[in-house]
Amino acid sequence: MKYQNFDRTVVYRNLRKKAKTFDFSLKDNLDSKRAAKCVTPMAAGLKYSWAAKQVDNETIGLLQTAADKQEAIKKYIEVLNGKIMNTGENRKVLHHLTRGQQKRSVTEDGKNIGKFYQKELSRFSNFAAAVHKGKFKGATGKPFTTVVQIGIGGSDLGPRAMYLALENWAAANGVKKMEAKFISNVDPDDASNVTASCLLEETLFILVSKSGTTQETLANELFVKEKLKKAGLDSSKHMIAVTSETSPLAKNSAYLDSFYIDDYVGGRYSSTSAVGGCVLSLAFGPDVFKEFLAGAAEADKMALEPNILQNAALLDALIGVWERNFMGYPYTAVLPYSQALFRFPAHLQQMDMESNGKRVNRNGEPVKYETGPVIFGEPGTNGQHSFYQLLHQGTSIIPLQFIAFKESQKDDDVKVGGSTSQNKLNANLAAQITAFAKGQDSKDKNKEFPGGRPSSLIYGKKLTPAALGSLLAHFENKVMFQGFIWNLNSFDQEGVQLGKVLTKKVLQGKYGDTALEAFSKMLGV
Amino acid sequence: MKYQNFDRTVVYRNLRKKAKTFDFSLKDNLDSKRAAKCVTPMAAGLKYSWAAKQVDNETIGLLQTAADKQEAIKKYIEVLNGKIMNTGENRKVLHHLTRGQQKRSVTEDGKNIGKFYQKELSRFSNFAAAVHKGKFKGATGKPFTTVVQIGIGGSDLGPRAMYLALENWAAANGVKKMEAKFISNVDPDDASNVTASCLLEETLFILVSKSGTTQETLANELFVKEKLKKAGLDSSKHMIAVTSETSPLAKNSAYLDSFYIDDYVGGRYSSTSAVGGCVLSLAFGPDVFKEFLAGAAEADKMALEPNILQNAALLDALIGVWERNFMGYPYTAVLPYSQALFRFPAHLQQMDMESNGKRVNRNGEPVKYETGPVIFGEPGTNGQHSFYQLLHQGTSIIPLQFIAFKESQKDDDVKVGGSTSQNKLNANLAAQITAFAKGQDSKDKNKEFPGGRPSSLIYGKKLTPAALGSLLAHFENKVMFQGFIWNLNSFDQEGVQLGKVLTKKVLQGKYGDTALEAFSKMLGV
């Protein structure tokens, strides 16, 4: 396997040369023919449209060469085969195995990891089913109606975004079993607020920390335990843990049960493991969670395709590289035209920025090109009435990633002026794609739209569990492929460590730095 | 008054020269002395610390000159005096008058605008008090317990962020009168979800649209009316309107009452008008809303100070300009260490990006320098476990704007390992400021932190209504001052128009563009 910095390849120089003289007008090129041609299939019936991206045939050819030369597919197979791809922490990267559909066998110290994840999937599926059947009840004998996840970062953003994405769908399809809530921030107002909104007697808490040592999560655990105690409830009947088998939380009688993950599933890739699986299975039932996994597994399979025109995750990754390194765009906006995906951009923000926000390659050597962009976004049409002004008429160009579905989740709609709200939603999106690409001339320059703002569109029939799994895995694989092109280790996060060390110093009163002490005092610590 | 493009000034060239040879090390310079010195007072007892920004005395001197040469304070006084500062739409800009504390008299066609805002403030205060006293009740005679705002963009983001910011504070202080919810997106799942979560008999809806023609808002109004009808409730007893006096919604018997704004308060600046005032007064009582206004009014007054070291909004604006135009940073992250400010970054994203995301100056002539940056953010400590990796170790530098309070809002806390959660929250922030500024060397380059990541910190004792008003007005005035430096009209938003025009074409089936038609069909419109 060849691990080389991107700028060591011939194709990097050719892409640079190409970009210098690139004069591709979206206004002139974007028509129905291009819209029909530039579509790549995705899992669960979704499609990736890249017609409104600034790429021509030659660009696509060069990007295919980049994928080939950086051996993107071969490296993905290395991931699946359990090679040490998290070089910084000397770990395998096995979140794909959590989809439960992978036939590959990865073993470590004689343990079959895929089977381990399968077993946990089966265990928490059974647990959720038992809760729904009333086999587990709260300390006063009341059935559980609410589940509260206590976790932060990867133990929060992904599961929360997935829950919100399916909440309406589940309600409309009669499979919503429990209400889910989330406590993440160490700000005590967060835990106070969530616990105050729950009937504690009917609430099951899930404590999620892989290491079992996450400061915020442990503080919030104690916060919750004190609330339960005050309510006269035995906390061990109201709490389960999701952690690694070696953590202090494992096999601990303080919890009703514990479900396991391991070091080969990074937090930001853990939505398909027990970290997302417990809360989603409790909220919607294990079958819904398995449909979600099936969508992700199908996406993983499609990501094995070497032809970039048939591999949406790889193509999306490469177009992102083109925009970041050669067009010089330092950000990407993720804009779902679906209120259910309200927190999906926040999850992608973590997944992408924590994975590829790196200055050194997988061997710890500085790279001389830009890596991960800033990711941000809000749902449409809301964003149209907010920051789209800058997207249309600002001095910078921001690549856009739209997501949309033909049908709403609840099919509870109204017709005003001859069109449903769902029609209006998608009419707005079609209008935006066109407006961003083509712009509009005007004598009054304040009313002129320069156009040339590139966008892609992921679209499907309806946001179902399988479609959501497809969407999630698409972005996970996209980010992984970008890491391969950039020769990064996308699976560690050393950038979070220094803050932890300094926080400890503050809390121990051993600052060792006058500024650190001054800021601590200013903040009343 | 001199309106000139920024690059026409001598100080622009001097700042460029300065930046070229600027070699200011935060690592070497940031100590307790600098932390103590670089603090500027704000309204309601807040403070603005800029010690961890990359500015030296000479930079400050040049920025003062930039403020003076671009006549920032004089232009602000022009705003207050009712000059036509929204040049594109030929309108005054009078949101400062909505704070209700301004003594200045601005008249138009014989009408005193400040008095008009005062009168509306008094009207909706009385209305809210009457609702709380049970003088208005739902169609079945039940008192109103929930208020739902229907609006989008400026009629949603600001009021929603302000409500969430004060919800806990109000609960802890026994002044929470009603639960507030918000419907904004035209995605029918949004309205369906919110209405399904309400007891309609006890719910009062506020329809907010200045023009009375906002597509999304009118669709959602009908959605809500159909739900009320199905529930056998007379919608005119469950709905009030906030609109302009000339809109179709004004003085309309379809509503219980109507409250007015006018064209001189832009949507993104309307949180202190009836747009924010009705929902906040209903939720927390009119007195709380008035405390919020008082904080904003004090901030407006302090923003009149010409010395940038004593004018936090102006200084913040200028440092932002320094970072955008001369240091070359195209984004700013807003990071509140306060869960209550969860949606504050989304509001700032609109306020900033819609105001200054412009390519032409106030006369419609293209500018040759960068204007408004991309704004994004999430609360700490959550963000630490998410995108901070890129902030610390990515290839790009992203300026940071922290916000924090010594005390939590609810004072419901727990001690773990010798420190409260509130202590941990702020210890984390002090650690982050230091880590971003100073970094850390390491032989293992993957564990090295380059530092030199600039941040500012707004801090105070507690997030109260007055503190929130101070915070809101700080950013409004900051964005206004940046617009003056860049010679922009920060008060129109022509960039939203083209999308509206094309959406209409789609809904009428008269595409006029093959790509627009193709994307519409793909999306099932």
C-alpha cells in the first residue's frame, strides 16, 4: 500500500494546473441534459446529483486518477480487513462492522470483533424489546416511557441527530415507543433542565462513555443520581451503561445492564454501534434500528466501487478535495431541506472537522496543503431567510451540500395557493440550486447575483430509517476517502488533549501559567 | 458625512503594510498583565476581553484611525437621527428606538416613530398582562398556557434564541408564565410536530410577518387554522398578529389583536420590537422584557463612545475587520459556554451574514475587499468534543468569540471531584483560551499544538435579561460598525430575492429554464 502526501503525486500538480486556467460557467453548462447525466446512485434509493458542481469531464478524469493513485478503494478495504488505520493510536478502525451486515472476519487476540458487535446488537435489541414489554420497570414499578442519553461529542451529536431525524417518521408509522432526551453539556443548567422535564419514575438513563472517564459525562451522571436519590428512586434500576469492557462502568452493579463497544469505533463513528443503538432501539424498537443499519451497510458496499461516477461517497469526497485544494474554498455548508435533519449538520460538523482537521499526515509529518474545511449549516427554507444572503452575494464562494426528500415524513400537509407546503419546500430548493449556479444580471449591482456558486444535491423519496443509514454512511465514507487522498489519519483526535490537561490544572489550582490563572479568576473558577 | 470604500483610505494601506510584517506571538505576549489590561466594559456589567487577540498597540492605533476616518460614530449618530441609512431600500434604520429608552425624536410624515414603538410596547405589555390575568381565554374558556410564534428568519431566530436564553432563568426566578414554541420551516413536518405537541385549547398563536406576505408563514398560518378548525376552535380567539400597519394582517378580525412594527426595523434587528416583544412578554411577563430592553439600551449608549478602547462593540468590530481583511481569516466561530445560548450562534449567523454578506457598497458599486465572514458555532463544552480538533490543529486559523458567565442560571449543581459542574465549565473555557493562544510543543508532531489561534471573551456574572439585552445589542452594533468600515448598506437583503422569483416560477409551472425544471421534477414538485 502506498501512503504518500497528496502533493507528491503528479495528479496533484495536474489538478493545480487545471484549476489555474479553469473557466467553467455553471450558467452556460447547467441544463436539463447535465442535470440528467450527473447523477450517481446511493444506498436505499437515494441519489447524488453533482450537476451544479464546477467540474467538467477533464476534472472528473483527474479526480479519478487522484483516487486511483492514492489507492482510496484499496485503503478502504484495508479498513474493512482490520489493518491498523488509526496510526496515531495504533488501532484498527471497525465502525463498518457495527452495521452487522459485514461478512468479513476481523479478529484480535482470538476475538472475532464483528461477532462481538453482533452479539451486543442482539443484547441491546433484546433489552429494548424487554423494556417495551414491561419486563424492566422503574423502582416504583412504573413502565419506562422516557429514555435520556447522558454523553458528549460522539456519544451525543450522532445519536441525537438520528433520533430527531426519525422521531416524526416513527410517530407517523406507529412505532414510537419512548420519548428520548439528551444531556451533554457540563453546564449544570443542561442536566437541570432535562431532569426537570422528565417523570423520573418512568425514565431510563443511558450513561455513555467509552473510557468511563469522560469528565462531563461523569459529572452529569452524579447530577442525575442525586436527582433520583432525592426522588427516593434506586438509581441502579434507572440506569444502563454503554462503555468498553475494560472501563470502570463495565459489569458494575450500579447499572441495570451494560452494553459494550471498543476502541475500534471512534465516538464520531459510533451512531451505528451500541452508542446509537441503545437509545434508538429503545425509542423506536430494534427493528427500526436494524433498518437503519441495513441502509448504512448497503452504502458501505456501494463505496467499494472503484469508478468514481458510480461511487457517490468517493465522488463527493473528490469534488470536496477539488473545491478545498484547487478552487480554494475553505468551507462547506450542509443544507437539508428537511426539518427532521435539523441537527444533522452539527453531527457532520463533528464527523468531518474532527476527522480531517489535521496539520500532519498519518505519520505525524506536516502537510503543505489544506485539509478539512469548516462545516456548518441549518435547514432550508429557514436558512434562506438567514445567511443565504452571504451565500448569494457575499465576497466569498461557499460550496453547498443540499439534502431533500420528495415526501414529508408525516404526510400531514395543507394546500395554500394551489400547492402543498411540501411542494413549496422543494420548489424553493430547486429555485435555490438554479439561482446559486446561474445568478442573474442586473443594472442595479445591488440586485445582481453573480452565480457560479456550486452545489450538490442528495435526494430521495422519503427520510426513512434506511435512507438515514444511507445518508450517515455516505458522509462517514466521504470523510474517510478525503483522509486517504490527504494522507491523514482521520481516526484520532489529539487536538482535544491539551484542553483536558489545562482544565485539570485549573481545577487543581496548579496553573503554571499566569494567563491561565487570570482567565480562570475572571470566570470565577 | 464621508462615505468611501475602505481601500480608498490611507489607513487601509497602513493596516495592509502592518499585517505583512506582523509577527505577534500570543505565546510570548499573553500573560496576566495583558489579561488585566485588555478588557473593555460593556452594558449590564458584562466585559469584553481581547487579550487573546492578535493585536498590539500599533494595531489598536491603526484601528482607531480606521474608525475615525470611516466616521463610525458619526454614522451611528446618523442612524439614531433617522437618516436614510438603508440606501438600497431608501429607508431609515430605527431598531435602536425599539429599546424604548431613546430620547431622540425621529419623525416621518409627522409621525413620531419612537413614540409609535413605545405605544406598541405598551400595548403588547398590557395584552400580555391581560392574558396572564386570564382576561383573554381560548375558545373553550381555558386559560392560555402555551404561546406559539409562527415566523421565519428574523421573526424566528432572534426571538427563539432569546426565549431559550431566558427560559431557565425565568423558571428559577418564578417568572415563567407560559411555554413558548416556534414554527418556522415550510416543511409541513415542522408545523405538524409543534401543533401535535400543544394543547390547542390552551394555545395562543402569534403570526409574525412584517409584509403579511411571507410564503412560509402564510402556509403555516393556514396549517394551524385547519388544526384549530378540526379541533372545533375559533381561530380568531387563538391568534394575534405582529405586522406592519399597511399589511393585509393589520386590523383584521381574523386575529384577537394585532401589534405593529414598520419598515425601519429589519427582521434580523427585530428581537427588541413587537416581533420579539410579544412572545417574550407572554412567556416571561412584560417586566422581564423591559429589563432586556434596558440592557440593550445601555449597550446602545455605550456604543457612542469614540475611543475604541472604551467601546466594546466598535473594538470588536475593528478587530473583526483586522482579522478578515488583513490577517485573511474568512470565518468566526461563536462559542458560548452556556447551554442557554444554544441557539444564539444561529441568530448571530443571520444577523452578521445577512447584514454584511455583500459584494457592493452602499451605492451599489463593487468593493475590492472581503466583507462579512462566515459565522458558525455551538455551545461549549460540547464543541470541545466535536469540531475543536480542527480549531486547534487544522490547517486554517479560525478566530473565536467566547461568551461565559460566572454563575449558572438555575444554581442547581453538583460537586464531583471537588468542583461543581459550573466550575468545570469555566475551567474548561480558561483552558481552551490558553491552549488556543499558546499551543504546546511536542516531539510527536501529531500531539503538537501550534497555538496562535486568536479568541475574545465576553463574560459576566449571570445570564439575566439585562445581560442578554447587552449581548444582543453588542453584536447588532458590532455588525453595524463593520458595515460602516466596509462602506456597506448592512440593512437590506437583496440576496434573498432571486430565489423567491424562481420559486414562484416553479409553483406556476412556468420554469423558463431547463435546469430549474429538471431539478423541480427530481424533487417531485
